[in-house]
Amino acid sequence: MLRLAFIGLLLGITGQAIAQDKGDSVLMYVSGLDLKTQCEKNRQFCYGYTAAMTDTILVLDVLDRGPKICMPQGVQLEQVVLVITKYLNDNPDKLHIIGSTLASRAIVDAFPCKR
């Protein structure tokens, strides 16, 4: 599982990064707006990005190095895609933030651990 999460993270970061020319600098990340746009136009990108983000959060949780989530058994990738796209649609004022930050916030908010 760790190997799959690492591969997914690499694909999510390197294979599908969207470059934007901003004058003299090139930004090599996916903003919230980029993520929202890609999820509307390219479902394969959205599924891959979501799978990589979910796997990364789960691995960081196991390693005690990231946010705590309690994802119920049986949650499907489509459901997590819907969680992320809803978060992006509900928070247009945050779309300038890096997409991975927004996606992880959506996942953490949707699947909190009960105390």
C-alpha cells in the first residue's frame, strides 16, 4: 500500500502538474481553480489527483505525520471526487490556494475522526 501511495503521489505531483506562465516565473502546481477546471473537463485527471491525495493523506495518517481522517469502510473514489468538487464549488474565494491544500481540507472535513 505504501508503494502504491508513493507512486500515486509522484504521478499526482509530476505527471499531471499544470504549468502556468505568469510573466517571468512559471508556477508548477495545481491551484484550486485549475483543479476545479480540470475536474469539470477531464474526469481522468480528477480521479487520478483524488486517488493520489487520498492515498497520501491515509499514509501520512498511519505514519502520524498528517491530518487525522476516519474514512468509513466502503467509501468509493467517486464519493471522494464528489466531496472535493463540492468543496471547490462551495468555496470560490479559496480557489487561488494550491489544489492539494483544498483537496486535503475537503477530505479531512468530510471524514473527521469522532472523539
